[in-house]
Amino acid sequence: MRRRSISTATTLAVVFSSVAIAAGSAGVAAADSAKTLPVTSVGDLVVDGAHQRVYVSDPTSGKIVVTDYAGTVKATLTGLSGVSGLALSADSGQVYAAVKNGNRIVSVETGTYTETASYPVGAAPVDLEVVDGRIWFGYGTDFGSLDVSGAEPVVRLHQRGDVDFFGGTTLLGSDPSAPGVLVAGTGGGLAVYDVTADGATLRVKGSMDTSVKQLDLTPDGSRVLTSWDGTGNGYGLPAYSTTDLNEVASYPIDAYPNAVRIAPDGSVAGGSSSWYEPDVHIHRPGETTPVREYDFPNTGNSSGSDTLVDGALAWAPDSSRVFAVSVNTYGTYTLRTLTDPTKELPKLTVAAPAKAERAKKLTVTGKLTSRTALPAGTALKVTRTDVESPSGRTLPAVTTKADGSFSFADTPPAGGKVTYKVSFAGDATHAAASGADAVEVSRKATTLTLTNNGKLYAYGKDVTFTAHLGSTYKNRTVAIYADPFGSDKPKKLLKSAKVNSQGNLSAVVDMTRDTTVTAVFAGDARSAAKTAKSTAYALAKVSTTVSKHYRTGKIGSTTYYYFRKNTDPVFTTTMNYYAGRKQRFQLQVYYQGSWYDSGSEYFALATNGKSAVSLEAPGESGIRARMRSSYINGSSGDSVNSTTHGAWKYMAFTN
């Protein structure tokens, strides 16, 4: 055991010359969804509508992750160093992937997710498009083709002609509905090609901004859209005529455009890299004003929201969804499925009174608005939810006026929180919308009491707490909870049952700590909810054993432990344990008929609740002393028990 000295007052030092105390221890998405992707980068994504799968390439990790429409991973293909561009065959049977670091294009069978072929192309492919069965790939400042329709694959490189491509990697664009047309571009150059023959025949060439992140072709082949406005008209998605590459339209965006994809029906999805502006912008065919915009949430550790990965947009083939990949400041990538993107998102507001009387009529108002106004007489569903109808009760439908406003009256039969939800089912051009508001409906006050508040009990005593519930409408159930002091023990339900005929319900608490007991009545349709609390206190469990004495005996009516003058007494205290708990060891010396404090000190308990303290022998006889161990609320390292003093242990030193 460790020994430490405690100095005493001069007078006591004479009779108990050297007191030392030492201590030791004894003992499938139907609505917008988002799911994290297991990738470290994103090169491209392509959607297989036939199997409802999304393929995402990860160049850094050299893999392709396959998910369903909700983002659940279905397969992972590895060993594809630098894999980037992806393209789907016309029959949805194969996904082609550009493996840049391997100078090859691989083919993956969509039904089994197995690699069926690997084609060396003699260059480092990055971007891919499939046009009329041939696979076109951008590499460096040029592009080439791979034809796998014959007995042997045929590769053709250097297809750009005399177009001045420079900087970056060539981007490609096509559309299944525009056969024989391929657009290509990179730093400053933009061109349209006819690819109906074996090679690429230049139709027209022009220029575009060097910061373009993606380009795409409209289904009718008449326009090519890029993700930057290089004409000086501000950020946006400029549309160039494929006849002469003059700009014929622009889709303005307030932030930095970084993606553009066109749906089979001609709808446009534009992307932008922005912390504080919307990230995805949806345009109906021919409309330059977005019908809908999506703003990603902030899942990182910056003030701005997650951002769209460059070029990480794709449409489902039936135009029902847009898929986007976002990244946060932690480098976490998320696949976001955006449903019904071309439908306007109406706003439906509902306003109910803040308070109302039960069984009295009240009026709820609201308004349905949208960019394109909905006609008067639009039907809305109304649902009321209360304590008697927790799943909701359908009320008579309501219709809108010409300005979209509506109102209806109701007489709430139940008190408490009553919620009115109004829903619009949506139509061919408008998404579904709903709104709700709650009113607090009056209920009769309830009386609820709980016994034993403020009482102090011995450690471990079983104490009965009784809740008494006054008159109520229907509900007679009370729940009783015990919450012991201390963070290591949670609040616990002791009993939940109907009160007896006298209105009482009891539960027993083992009082090993100070404890807050709570009785809860949840209320009913006409009786208000009520809670009653009672805090009771528990003493600590404190006991001390003495060793190294040679006998015990009484002086008067007090039992003493007798020690030789050169023997060190040892006192072992046992206390109910709590993390960080210490006992206070107090020593007093008897001198001329009175007891004098000789000091006190705190000693930590071992995890078994024990603490051993050794006193250094005084070296002379005729000295009487006493000690006790205590738990002091707050000073002993915690506050989960009430202050408790152990019994005094008396000692006498002899020759």
C-alpha cells in the first residue's frame, strides 16, 4: 500500500506524534431518395432501364458499382484501373466502360454483371457514346471508334478531322433517336459528325468555352447543349444548332454549370456546382425557365451544401427519374434519385386556429399554388388526426377556388392536438403536394399525484410509490417510470396499467440511488394529459472492517480495537461503487476528555467498491483515536447518493 503523510496540529503531534494515512485498492424508391455510394470518385453514370439499374464508375478505386434505382448496391466490378466513361447498348444487354489506364474498353453483361469482353483500343479512352451499334470514345484531344459487330473488333483512331481541339479530353454526345449523328468537343472546339459510314465525316465545326464539363444531343438531332455559356451571356446551358453551331437558345443557371443531360422526351437536366444555389435544374422541352430545381442538403462540415459531381447526371429511359451523384466535404458520395422531375411542385399551405374548444365548430383555410395555376374546382383530400383517430379520419373533400384558396369547417370531437392534413394527388403536369396544421383543442384538467417526494431511505430499501389519478373521460392508464441519478442508468418503465377502483397504481423502487419517479397519464379525448414527479433520496452503503489489532474490548460502553504501539492499523471500507467515487477518511484523536480532528482525506474506491487505508503506528502507548469513512454528495466524486457517514471505529494503542 502507498503511504502518504498528513501533518497534525502541534498539540496532537505530542500525543500522536506521527500520523500517516496511506491508501490502496482491494479488488425500390417511390419518391426522392438518397443513399451513400461505396466509391472514392465518380467518373460517369449510366442507367439501364430494362433492369432498373444504375452503373457508377470509380476511376480512383478502379471499379464500377451497380445499384438499383433506390441506390442499394447490387454488384461491384473491380480491376478496372482508371475506369471512367460508361455507355449502354441499344438493347440494354451490355454496358461498355472506358478503362483509361488499360487502354481498353470492357463489355459487361447487364443480366449477370459479368465482364464478357475486353477490347484494346490503342489509346486511353475516357468518354463513351454508342451510335448505331458502334462505340465511340474520346481520348486526349481526339476520338475514335470501336466496332464489335463483325468477327473481329475494328478500332479507328484520329477521327476528329481538321477540327482544332486542344486541352482537356474530348467530350462526346449522341442520342438513340438521332441515328448517325455524333457531337464532339473539347477546349475551344465543337463539331458535329456524320457517322453512318465507317468513319466520322465532319458536318460542321465551331467553338465553345474551354470550361465545358459535359455536352449532349437533343433527341431530334437538331441541337447540342453544353454545360457552359461561352458567349459571355452568363452561366448557363447554351444550345447550338447542329446545322451551323450558332447559339439558338440558353438555359440560364445562377451557379457554375457542370453537367447536362437530355431525356428521351426532350426534357433537359442541367447541373451546377454550388454550395448556396440549387444543384439540379429541370427544363421541359423548349422551356428555358426551369420547371423544377433540386437543392442538395448539407451532410458535410462546411456552411454550404453538398455539390454535384461534374457530369454526374443521368435520366431513366422513361424520363420518370433523374439520377445525380453529390459529394460532401468529407469526400462522401451519394446517389440521389429525383422522381417526377418534369412535374411542377405545387405549394399547399394550411392554416388552422392555434386553439379551439372541443365540440365547437372551427374553420380551416389554405391555398394551393403552382407556377402553372391549377383550375378552380381542383379536389383536395382532407384528413383529421387526433387521440381517438391516431391513424387519421377522412373528412369530406374540399375544392379550390379560382385563386387556389379553399376553406372548410369541422367540429373536433376530441381534445388535445388535432391535425388537419390537406393533400393534392397531382396530375399529368403537377407533382403531389400536401400541407398540414395543428390546433390545440381544449380538454378538462386532470389531477395526478405521486407519493414519497423528498423522502430519504436506507440503501437498498424497497420503496412503494403510489400514483393517484383523478376522474377522466375514458383512459384510466398510468405509466410509472424510475430515473436513477447518474448518466449510466437510463430512465426505465416500471409499470403501465389501469389504476384500481380507488384511482391508484403502485410500483416498487429499489433505492440504491437518489431517484426521480414519474407518473404519466397520456390523456384522452376529453381529459388533458398530466405528469407528476417525485424525487426520493437514498443513502450510500458504507461499512468498514478493522485489521492488525490483537483484541477488542470496551471502554465504558464503546468497543475499542487494541493495537500494539508499533503496529499499523488497517481499515478497509466497502461502499456501493460508482465511476470515480471516493470515500472520505476522517481521523480524530482523544485528548483530555474531548475528540479532536486530526485531518481527513479522500481515497478512490476500486471497481469492487473497496478502499484500504493504513495508519502509521504512533510508537507510544496510551493513545486513543477513532476513524470513520463517509460518502459526501458532490465531494466524493459524484452526486448519485445522499451524504452518508459510516460508523466510528475506535482504537487504543498499548505496549
